[in-house]
Amino acid sequence: MSNIKLFETKQIRSVWSEKEQRWLFSVVDVIAALTDSLNPQVYWRVLKKRLLAEGNETVTNCNALKMTASDGKMRLTDVADTEQLLRLIQSIPSPKAEPFKRWLARVGYERLEEIENPELTAQRMRELYKAKGYSDEWIEKRVRGIAIRDELTNEWKKRGVKEHLEYAILTAEISRATFGMTPSEYKEFKALDKQRDNLRDHMNDLELIFTMLGEASTTEIARNKDAQGFSHNQVAAVEGGTVAGNARRELEQKSGRRVSSRDNFKEIPEAVKKKQIKSTNDQ
């Protein structure tokens, strides 16, 4: 979707929700960009009414937030997350929306293919990372890490942990016990954008390995102790991260080098990217 540049000449107001850990976008700004309507507010009211009559709750339940208006004042405006925005685009009859609709159709078709053949998911993921310039060795660890993460979140779901906020808290506990930093602090350590950059896409081999160890250990502990609910799983998260943290400290003591590195993949040339990043920070 990042290749479809429909909004280059239009400003789409957006805000990052720390609580929900997702971006929210101004609906009327998107409508203005896609339709060239002289009055996008009226366009949205009419469209919203039609969608409500059709029984569509995904888009009609958009929340309102205060955003800076054209006159510089903070005014309430409806906002939508990515899922709501994509659903909204499907309902807009505009030539500018067609590239998005074609993209959605292709993604939907690929998703159905992946349901029939789950191996396609990993295959497409590998192709994506390879196109970005990552080495085959790094890609295999990254893909394996995603599988371990999925196993952990599936376990949390079965054990009554709520998605989004509680997942984020437990993940931070594992990371703190493993590396001495939460994901947010780790991003700052690596000079990454806290909202846009995926921390794990900027980890070297050892960082990925100890991340996997912390999460795999947490899954095992939660299962063996039959942890139920958030508080019990929080204990398991700390214990699982501590297993990885102890192993990390032992390696650092014997190797004389820190596992956590300030290196990232943001500004590294393609030729260097294809080599496994080695930790260069001995502090």
C-alpha cells in the first residue's frame, strides 16, 4: 500500500493513539483527497448515513477527536483506524479510490490463498524482506521469531489476556527482563521512530535470538503453570524474560561484548544490509 501515492498533494491529519497503539486518520481529509468534494463534511455525513442504513458498523462507529482545523483551532472531527479507513475507501465511488480497491482485492485474494496454504505466508514474508536487502540468514531468524511470537500471543488469548494494551504491557515486561529495556526504550536506544519503525526489523542476529528465547520461555512457563488472566501471565512474562536475560548476561560476560547494539537497518547501504549486522557497541 505504501506504493500507492494518492495523497501527495493533500494533507491527511493523523494522530498516534498511545493507548490503542495505532494510527487514527481524519475521515473528512481522506474524503477530500479521494473525491475532490467541495464540502467533504457533507459528503461524509451523507455517506455515513447510507452506510448506517446498510447495517455497516465498522465505519459508522468512527470516534471523534479534536484536531487542528484550517483556521488553526482545535475542532472535533471523525477519525478512523486503518481497518475502518480501508472499509471506507471501498464505499467511495471515485477514480482516485480505484487503485486502493484493486490493492484490497489483491490482498484479499492472497489472504484466501494463504488460508488454503499457510506456507505461502512465510514465503511472501521472505520475499518481502529479501527485496528490502536483508540476508537469507537474518530472514530465517526473523520468520522464526514471528512464529514464536504468534504462539505466545495465541497462548495469551486462550488464557484471558486482552489484546493491544495488555499484550503491549506483557511484551514490555519480557523485553525489560531480557535486555533491561522496554521496546519503547529500545527504539530510542537504536534511534528509531517510536511509531513507524518495527524494532525487530532493526535487530541483529543475537538480539533476535534472545527475543525469541524470552518469548518462547514465557510461553512454556505460562503453559506449565497454567497462568490465567493478566496478573498471572505478567509473572510468567517476567520469569520468561529473566531466563533470556540471564543467558544474555552470561554470554556478554564470556564474550566481552554487549548483545544490545545501537546499529539499525535504517541508513545502512544495501551491500552492508546483506551482511549480518555485528554488535559494535561495547558499552
